[in-house]
Amino acid sequence: HVQLVESGGGLVQAGGSLRLSCAASGRTFSPYTIGWFRQALGKERGFVSDIGWSGGSTFYADPVEGRFTITRDHAKNTVYLQMNSLRPEDTAVYYCTAKTRGLLGRRRDEYDYWGQGTQVTVSS
């Protein structure tokens, strides 16, 4: 059983930055990847980024490539999402997620654990 808890969301002006954190806990924590999805009002939850837990390889969705950076800290069982040059269209609830199977896709149903979400609001 794994629990994921996000933090770091808030209100920021366009062009500003935020850093989200995802803290994991549980008897065993050894996922293949940890990632972030986001869901804006009235829209489906979509992939943002993920990172290989052991190897550290990263992948980003096109809208955030070059602006967001995902990192991990094994000692703290924590994953971070540094978000720079934020835009109003980045406004969403951001969810931390863990993939426990060796799947190669980025579909929502390929991830097994989810946090409660943290709100990010970007004003213009």
C-alpha cells in the first residue's frame, strides 16, 4: 500500500514559478516511474511528466517541455515538479501518480497510485 501526498500549489502570476512536491509513504515503495498529471475544470486528466524511479530518465508532454523539470529524491521518497514560465493554461489540479508495471505508455490507466491533488492557478 502506497500513499502519495502533493503539496506546493498556489496562485501565481503568468511568467512566475512554483515547485510541487509529491511525498510517498508505505511499507514498500519501488515503482517504475513517478509522474504528474493535471486536470483543468471541465477537462480530462492529462499527462504532464514522469521520471524513472531508479534510473532517473524523464519525459515531458509537449505543452510543458522546456518549462517544467521533474526530479526525485530517493532519501526523502519525494518527487518534485519545478514549473517555470507558467501560463494561464497551466491552471489545473496537479496529481502525483506512480506506475508499478513496466508499461511504456503515458495513459492514465497505466498508473496505479494517485495523490489527492494540489491546485495551481496562474493569473494573467
